[in-house]
Amino acid sequence: MLSEGAVHCLDWSKSPGQRPRSAFRLGIASLVEGYNNRIAVIGLQDERVLVEDDYTDYPDFVTLCDTAHGYPATSLQWQPTSVHGWGQTPPTTELLAATGDALRVYEYNSEATAAASNYVGRQPSNSGHTLTTKTALSGQTKVQTQTVGAPLTNFSWNEKAPHLIVTSSIDTTCTVWNIETSTAVTQLIAHDREVYDVAWLPGSTDIFVSVGADGSLRAFDLRSLEHSTILYETPAPKHLPPPSASPSTSARSPTSPLLRIGFNPSDSNYMSTFHMDGNDIQILDMRSPGQPVMELKGHHGQINAFGWGSAEQPLLATAGDDCQVLLWDLASFSTTTQGASPRSASSRLNSPRPDIKKRTITEPVMAYTASSQITNLAWSPQIQGVNMPTGQSTAAGEWLAIVSGKTIKALKI
């Protein structure tokens, strides 16, 4: 797929596509030193690999198109489903965005008819798939004097207003961009140190949350940027050395950085996060700031990635250095045990407040062990079952893509 280096970022296309195999389309980004990285769109070479095991001589996925990206991408995401029908984008065109030294938005087009290939496992050069740069956004920051903005660590695409993207940066800022006009709507100093991840509150165009190296989770409202709300702060490490007699003004208390933040799509009161080098996942509730309401303990190595599924009661997938993907069903802990009915996005504000006491969950509902460390993952949308001419078929539902080094695997959930 990518000729050099490991796969660093990936995301599963939200578009159903024209053919069944079109639903199995992913964006991936490489990780090599220097300025020689690439972004690619990959897809299934043959739908029969979904039901047959006779295709082991060549990869199931092939590169449909790729483009140079320079420095490694820090995050890669396809447009939200709400983008379809937005603006003048035709059905065969999708947007793919990536962060690194800038926020870049690409246009992926699958309209042309593919030519035949003489080589098994190789896509022809005029395959009909193209990936072109639509816009690149970077600029002056509030805390630096140079004309180029600091590297971006992550971003979140607003589903309700898909022209809005919020990015996080190592320069302590978050920036809200309007990708339709290629302008910055606002930029704010969000944390005391580097900001590592950011996420829009589902259903909102004003509220987003961020996590960073200062060990805090903060919420911001674009309608009132004078202050932020600290929802969670990493507990101070135990057995700290005594402070020096004349501490430096620049001295910082030791913290455990928070690396990722993600909302439960079916009940956005709940968020998941994890600490740098941590083995556990913390589940937080916006209505009960200050401490996790749940903690997931199942990994035996540091966690590298997580993601929520898209089912009505979504599973949370976590992956780490212990070569494991663990799937967690938190519905019984957040609803059934409280005597509540299943939640939906529309009932978010009416969902029951959780118990104050933190719950520790140690048993995932499913697990998969890979041959090496798992560095990233991505959920598919709900994919319809595929009926083959041979009479075989695949079940409808979700798939989970995982990254181990240069290998990508798609797991049927």
C-alpha cells in the first residue's frame, strides 16, 4: 500500500459507495522520517476476499490513489456523512482531511472508469481514482512570531456544520477553521502546554473539548471564549520531591498528559480518554466533572488508540502495545444498572446522572490478538451484507480496521 514506512493514521470512509466493495475504502497515511510521506486511499481488490480464503497470494487491499504529504500526518479523517449533498460536491467526490504542518483538505474522486490491469494485486495507473489538494490552512499563531503556524496534532470535523474544523496544536492553541472560505474563525490559547486532541460536542457547532500535555480536559464555548471549563485534571503524582527553596517561574508541576478524547456518539454526556503511557481508559461524564465515572482495565501495555462504533449502543474499541484490541460494552454500566431506558442522542440532556462512585470494568466483551503492537484503529460505518454469485454472503454490521506496523487488517465485529 505505502511503499515505505509504517502506517500511522487511518480512517474508514463514511460513504456507502456505488458497489459493495466501495464500502471497504480507507484513507491511510505513512510514517517515515523527513519530508517523504504520503497519503493514500485503499480499497478491496475483489469482493470475494470477504467470504473466501483462496486469495492469500496478494493483498486484499490495493492502493486506489495517493499523493505526497511531506511531513507525517498526525491525523486523517474522511468527511462526515452530513457533507454528502453539501455545497457542489458530486456523489463521486469525497473530502479527506489531514493535519501535520498544516490542515489540508483533499478531494477524492472515483468517477472515472478503471482500466484493466495486467498484474494481480496492482491497480493500473489510470484507475479513475484521484486525490487532489483542495486547500491548505496554516498561519500566524497567538504565541509565536514566525509567519508559519506551529505543527498541528489533531482535529475534529463538525458533523452539524461540515464547513467547520477545529484543530489542536503544540503551541497550546486550538483554531476553528472555515474550510469553505479557507479562513480561521477564531483561535484561542486552550492549555498551558501542548494540546494533543480536540473533539466537537456531538450536535453542537459551538462547544468543543480538548486534552493536552498539562493533563487537563477542558470545554470551550465559542459564544463565550472568556473562560473555559476544566472537566478533569490528572491527579498529582504521589511521592513528589519537596519543592526547591526558590522555584523557577517557569517550573511546571509534573503531570500525566492526556492524549486522546472521544465522545460516545449515542450519549454525548460520556467521553473517553487515556493518559500517556497509560494502560487504562477513563470514562468521564460532563455532568460530573472532576473524576472518571468508569475506568476500563484490561490492557497489559500502553494504550495507543480508541474509537467508538456507530451502532445504537456503540462498542468502544481500545488497542495498545500488548497487541490486543479490546471491545467494551458500557451500556449495562451506564443505563441498565441505573434502571434507565436506552439512550439516544436526542435524550442526552435527560439521561440519568451516573453514580458518584467510580466503576472499574475489567472484562471486555470481545478481544482480538494481533501479531505485533497495534498503533491505530478505525471503525467502519454500518455496512450492508454482500451477496456473492456463488451464493455466499457476508453479514451486515460494523468492521474494525487495525494497524500493526505496515499491516492493516479489517475485522468483522
